[in-house]
Amino acid sequence: MDTHIYSGASASSAADGDIRLQVTADYYVLRYLAQGDDQRGPHRFSKAEAYLDLVSRQRLAKLMNDNSYTNVGILTLAHAWSWDRATVKKFIDTLCEYGAASVERVGRCQIVKLTNVVFIAQ
């Protein structure tokens, strides 16, 4: 199954006068761009790798038809990305500011979900 990720194809003006552009990208192109060099030992994710990890988790949920895979907490992401919790929280907060993610509180856990990713199977 060939999967493409569409996060929009429109431009709008931001309050500061910059033009915001949403980009359409193939999942495999994103995966290639986010790949680090062949490193040994623990690897600290870049922001691109972290975002791609969130996309991959949502993609897996869609392929398995199981939304529980999209429910991921800050601590889980901190371990997976080799980041501290404050860095993950700041990254997620920034994605929320851009409208790219939302955070839902479930009990003591914060659940992160991407809001601008649509999967189209071909």
C-alpha cells in the first residue's frame, strides 16, 4: 500500500505578515529526510525525526485500524526520542501553536495527537 501524507496545500497570511504555506509530502520522502546517519548507541532525535515519529505512530494506527496507537504520552516520547520531558513538552506546545497537534488530558497522562495529517491510500 502506497501511503501519502497530505497536510494541506494552501497559503495564508500570519499576523506578522509572513505567508504560511502548508506542504504536501509523501511519507517515504519525510522518512528519508528525517533519517540520521548510521550512528551507534543511543540517538537523540532531531525535530524532524520527532515529528516523523508522531506521523509514523498515527500511520500505524490507521493501517491497523486501531486508534490506541495514536495515544502517546509525553514521558513515552521523551524515552523514545532521548529528550527530557521539558523539551518534549515545549516541542508539542509549539506544534499546538501551529495547529499541527492537540493535547488531551486523560487522568494524569497527556495524550498527543496530530491534527493536520490525512492519510490517503492508493
